Amino acid sequence: MKKAIVLLAEGFEEVEAVTPIDYLRRAGVEVTIAAIGNSLSVKGARGITLQADTVLSETGQYDAVIIPGGIPGATNIAASPQAAELIIKMASERKLICAICASPAVVLAPLGLLSGKEYTCYPGMEKNVQDGNWTDDRVAIDGNIITSRSAGTAGEFAVAVIIHLLSGEEGRKIADAVLL
């Protein structure tokens, strides 16, 4: 069974977190929700609180990491040495690194993971990335890096992750089931 970890920090964008969690679980991926910090209860940018499964320090091995956007959520993830360590380790192992909205620019770019890569992000955030190749596509895939633009593209983002973890057929099944 494939495993994914979704990082949650205070101020995360709710749709960008819940949609991948939901779609991946529908597809049979084991999803762990990991809180940045000491509390399992994490409040999103719109005041919705999610209960994490674990705190980041207690995590295991995964096939994909999913990083929702939202400000200050993305900034809080970027400030976490544990998150940086996990993301860099997974990238070095060629695992899927998946970021949406502000997170490609705020989390991935400072770690050097967008260098020479095609990526997308929330409009205007690309000005913060010096060495990546920005596209205005709704979802951009370059090797093991999957990026997307915003809450409005969260479904397509989640399906892209499913396709790369499982198969095109599984991705299409989920897209059809939710009428995406």
C-alpha cells in the first residue's frame, strides 16, 4: 500500500489539505496527517480546525509528501527544521514532493527543490522563485515534483498525485467518482 504524509501548520488552506486527504484515501492510499508543532489540533486559515494523526517528529516512511498552502500555513511549514529535513530526505530518495498554492514558492524554492524545474503556484508568488521555470498551468509536474495553483485546483492536484502514486486508471476513477 502506498503511503502519503500531509503536513499541517497553523494557517493552512483547508481545501488544499482536505481535498488531497479525501481523494487519496478514496483511492486506497494510507494518508497520515502530521501537525507541525506539539498539538494535534491545527487551525486553518479560515478557522476550521483539523485533528492530525501525529506530530511531525513521530512520522515514518512515505511515498509522497503533500504540502498545502495558505498564509501563514506555508510560512509555518517553511520555518520548521523537521519539515525541511523530511522534504529534503524524501526528495533525495526521489519520492513525490507535492505542493500547492504558496507552498511551492515559500517551502520548496528555499530548499532548492524548484531549481531548473517547471512549477506553478499561487499567482504572484512566482516572483519569489529565482531559479525555477514558472508556468500558469493548473498543475505542473516535473519529475518527482508536483505543484498546483490554489484551492480551486486542489481536485486536479490530488488526482495528479494519485496518478503518480498508483496509476492513471485510479486517478480517473476518483475524478469520475467526485465528478471532477
